[in-house]
Amino acid sequence: MTKNLQIFFVGLASLIIGLSTGLFLQGKGTDKVVQSPYTPRQQQTPNSPSSFGLNPPNFSYDQLYQIAQSITVKVLSGQTSGSGILIQKQGEIYTVVTNNHVLVFGLTNQSYRIKTEDNQIHNAQVIKSVDFKKNDLGLLQFRSQNNYKVATISSLAKINYEAEVYAAGFPAEIDSSSSEFVLSTGKIKMFSDLAFGGGYQIGSTNKVQKGMSGGPLLNRQGEIIGINGVHRYPLWGNPYVFEDGSVASPEKKQLMSQYSWAIPIQTFLNIAPEFARK
């Protein structure tokens, strides 16, 4: 075999090995999927906001802002406020998912109102047909002839470590009727195999402020992967009590308190599958 042929075959072999390695990595996935103890099994999460099927494109921040703003509402509960997500329309009846701890403030007088993107305020009522058990979730319904965008939620998107995510909601102010909408950027940093304090498992660097509880946590594709509810550095107590009764150690508490936390959308869909994308 001549020297030129030897060089040719060596080069060809290197090319085949390189292509095989590339295909292997592509099939395996180069995103680091969060695994225990603070990470999840590789599960597929959420809702494609349009008709892109299983592979929706990445959106720009401005596009994500528009998507989030259209499906996020302000929940006026008693004398305070939180956020919520429009998840269903049946005729003139809209359904909103939020946190149960947002609804607590309106219990005394059953005082609940929803402020939509067009600044209209609608009287609302709590729906008790779904038993969320100990999960920090609740449902409201209101009636309107207006046509509002409703989130499409499903269980198809993956939760990946270090993935960019976006937390939406209405930070609480002195005047709870104000409508300042916020979309905070961040990354997923933890996923606890054991849920704590009402179903929380997704830890991110997003700045979730008081009043943003109940708002959506979205990925770059505009899919809802979680429902926000715990902000960074809680002021009192230790909210990190896990579903098996164990309590986070001081070291783990210090680590977990650096992040905002959301309930996976899959947790909601496991309990209320009727709201999944058909």
C-alpha cells in the first residue's frame, strides 16, 4: 500500500469515528438533565404555546414577554394580591390556576377578583372540584364575554439544569390594583426529588417577588414548566420541610434559600389532567 493510500484510509477512519461520536452525543443530549438529589428524572414538560408540535422554536425575550403577559393575570385576594395563569375557557367561563396561599387572604369574605391584560377587573370564585391535597395550588373562575388568550399546558417539555427560564407575575405594591407586569430571567439550578412545602421542586435564580406567586415559570419555547410560589431568602421559619417529613439541614437550607421555587406543571397535571392540552 502506498503512502498516499495509507494517509487516505487513516483520514477516512478518523472521519467515520468523528461522525459516530457526534451522532452518539446528539442522541444522548448535550444538555445536562437535573438528577437527584436536587435534580429530576428526565421528564418532559409543558405546553407548546402554538402549533409547533413537539419541537417549538426558541423565542426572544420580547416574544416571551408578550406570551407571558397574555396568559398571566393579577389575582386580587382580600386586601392583598398575587398572580395566576389563564388555563381554560369554556364559553364565557375562564379558569385560573394560582397558589393556595394567595387565596387564603380572601377567605373571610370570599373576596376574589381577577385583573386581566386589558385592565378589566372580574369577580371570581374559588373552584373546589379538584382536591390538590397538600399542594400549594388552587383554582378560580370568572365570567367574561371578552376573548382572552389561554395557556396551553401539557407534560411534554424537559426540565434541564442551567436552562434559561422566565418567571412572570405582578409584584405586590401598596396599591394592589396596579398592573405592573414583570418577566424575570434566570436559570434552573436545582430540582428536588422530594417536594417540599406544598409541592415545590424547581429551584431557579429568577427574582420572584412577593405578589408573583401563582404566576408561570416558562422555558425559552414559551412553555409553562412550573407555577411560582416561593421567593429567595424567606424571612421567617424553615419552609424546606419535605413530603416525607424530613427537614433540610442548615447547610441545605442555606443552599436552597438562594433560589426561587416553583411547583412543576406536571404535579398540577397529575392531579387535574382535564386541563392538559388535547
